[in-house]
Amino acid sequence: MKFKGDGRRISFAAMLVALACSLCACGGGSGVQLPPPISQPPPPPDPNLSPAARLGEKIFRDTGLSASGKQACISCHEPANGHAAPFNTPVAFGGPQMDQAGTRSSPSLRYLRFNTKFTVDPSGKPSGGFFWDGRSDSLAAQARDPFLNAVELANPDVQSVIDKLMRAPYADEFRSVFGAGIFADADAAFDRLAFALERYQVEDVDFAPFTSKFDAFMGFAVNFTPQEMNGYVLFDRADKGNCASCHTSTRPENAPLALFTNFGYASLGAPRNAQIPANADASFRDSGLCNARAGFATHTEWCGSFRVPSLRNVAVRQRFFHNGSFSVLEDAIRFHVRRDTDPQLWYPVDAMGNLQPYDDLLASERANVTRQAPFDRKAGDAPALTEQEISDIAAFLRTLTDGASRS
């Protein structure tokens, strides 16, 4: 029997054991919190990287390219956290004084080399694109934005970035790679800076190592524990977690193993996060995809939708969902199966005592939330997963951590 995976075969008896297990199994306020120090020193130069990629690594770590002098790409995309946020606040703080709050949780950059530009299929379903809202079409385009974002590296213009780059200790190396006169044209130099960051993310194995226990399992190097195996079964089962419907557990054509994302979009109705300073303004709403892509504003059916992230390394993330509304992995899973069966757990009531579901969406956007299983239930129904099954899926998700123990 071929199990739904990347070629790993398990016996029919093992599947029955896993299924039997499934049947029998009974943060802080909005004050400024700066990211912690980088958890590891820069690695020695990788001889396998191209000259442009080696420059990209230096740029990725260079706080001198920010207006504050204290923030770099790595500040929000720490390798030890799967190239996601290393701090426990739901959003990062940046700007010239490092006191300006963002509005979204910093997503992981890992495995994005396998993503594609934004597309819409014949049925009107979008996929691809970079950032939570898909507004950029490549890693290079994505790399440009933080340098000029007022709440991130906060440079006022391209020339300001290049002025800083010209003073960097690797400026001569930049000239050597891209031409002696490259700094004479700020736009051209900025384009090469973004290209170097893209090459670093494409070439460096750390951005797509495939070194998790799951990968070892698929290569027959280790076995899952009974709990991990049961979690894998529940993850795939359409009548249980149904996680694989968006977080695809089969290998795509352009990658060696499963990426655990289809790079599509979904509106989950995540609760509004009061820890995000922008949310103190009751009129502020983040509508995601429909106000990010040119020409997509009329596609109101996608308002409130955000790109489906990879679940690789999800267990080492500090925050979950685009607005960081959860900080515990099991809570994020629990929300998936009890969003509508127990809405009082997640959403507030108004002054009249009426429950306000999907409170981070405009009223006109609330019809867009996904009703696909396990979100296909109503208040009072039994959730698709028991508490033990939630724990089992969490155990499976922890096998997706790169470099984790394979025992």
C-alpha cells in the first residue's frame, strides 16, 4: 500500500495500527520589545555560493543598512527559528528609533525558493506571490520592500540605502561583482542588492535543507513514534485534520520532498490581536490579498485571505497566523477545529452581549472565511479532532523541524 506521502511505503498493518490509535486515543502587551541578539555568529564563507550569493549573505546580516543601524533582514528572519521571527511579540518593531510597530507577523523565508510568482488559475483561484498578501512576484522583489518600509529598515529612499551600502565593509566586493561604476546609478545598485539577496536565498542550503525527522522518515532512515504516525494519518485524513488540503503533504514537481503548502490563499478568520498597536484603532483592518495586488481590489471574494505558509519548522515559530494571534502550536491547531464549534473561545462579545465572530474582518469580508473541513461545523457540533488528536498532530508537526533529533 502506498501511503500519501513522498514515496514512503508503509504496510497495511501499520496503517491499521495508526488508524486504531486515532480511534482509541482518548504574550505581553503592545510595548516595544526589540529582537534578541542574533543566536549564532556568521558562518564561514560557503565556497559553493556564487559571488553574488556571498554578498547577499553579508547584506542579509548587515544592520548598517537600516536607518536605526540596529536592524537587518536576519533580525526578523532568524535561522534558528526557521528563518522566521525570533521574538515573542506578534509583530516586529523597526523605524529610525526602533519604536515603530508592524502590522503582521514576520513570515518564514525557508523553502520560498520553490514558490512562484502570483498567478490565478482558470477557476479564479490565486496562488504564489511573496509576502502574506502575495504582492511581490519574486524573492528579489520581496527583498526590496523592507529597506524602504517606514516601520522596518526605514530608509527614506533608494539613494539612502546605496549611500549606506557604499560605506559597508564589503563595498569593494560589491563593485568587483557588479562593476566598478555600479554605485553611480542608485537604482541599478539597489536592483543588484536585491538580486544578491535572492541568490543567497536560492543557493544557500540553509534556506531549504530538508533535514527534518520527516525527511529522514521518508528516506527510510528512521521510524515515527506511534503518536507521530497517528498525527500524520490525522493530518491527511479529509474527515479529521484535513490539513493536507492546503498544507500539501505530497512532493510537488519542483522540489525533492513535500513543502507542506500549496502556496494558495485562505481566509481563516483569525481573531483580532489586541497586541498589535495598529489594532487600537477600531477602523483598522488588514484585508490581505484583495488590497495588495493591482487589479485585485474588485475580487472581494478574496478579501481577508492570506497566503498559506509552509508548515516546515512551524514548531520553532514564536507566533502563528498573519497577525500572530496565537503563540502555542496546539492552540493554533485547536482553533482550526473549534473555530465554529466553540466560537466563544476565540471571539469577543459586543456591549449587548452578542458574540462577534471573525472580528478582525470587515462585515463584508466575513462571508469569505473558509468552510472547508475541519471548518465545516457549527456551534455545538463535536470538533473534528479530540484533544488527544490535536496533541498527535502537533507531535507530527514537530517532525518537520529541520535539524531536529531523528531518534
